[in-house]
Amino acid sequence: MPEMTHAHKEKLMNDLNLVVADAEELLKLTAGQVGDKASEMRMRMQSRMEQAKADLGHLQETAVARAKDAGRAADTYVHESPWTAIGMAAGVGVVLGMLIARR
């Protein structure tokens, strides 16, 4: 399975947050409903909502930690091999300049 891009992960998190918010609103709107089945369903939904929120929080923490680790790794590499990093940046700049000039 291909790894999700940052944009896909961000969209997924936003979509899940919307679903959680909609489900919470549904729970509030049906709070006046009586009956054992309705009450049981609300309790189950509330439990699942809390679990989903916890999972989303964990996903966000993991994404932030990975981004920070990647930043630290890049910083360490640049400090250990500054001339290599400069050469790579110059090469990318030349390639981008050539691509832009072609248009």
C-alpha cells in the first residue's frame, strides 16, 4: 500500500474531525429521545466518539513528532555536510531554473 502524502493525511484528519463534530451534534439533538434502545445507542456512540477523538489526537501527535524528527535529521545532515547540502541546493536550483526557462 503506498504511503499517504501529507495532504492526504491532513484531509483525512479534517474529514474525521467533521464526522466527529456531526455525530456529537446528532447526539445532542437526540438527547430528548426516550427508550432503552435510544439511550443505549447514544451511550455507544458517545463511547466511540471519545475513542475517535483520542485516536485523532494520537495521529496528530505522531505526525507532528515525525515532522520534527525529519527537520532535526535535515538540520543534522546540513551541519555535518554543509558543502554537500549547498551543492544539492544549487543543483535543484539549476534544474528548476532550466524548467522555468523552458516555458
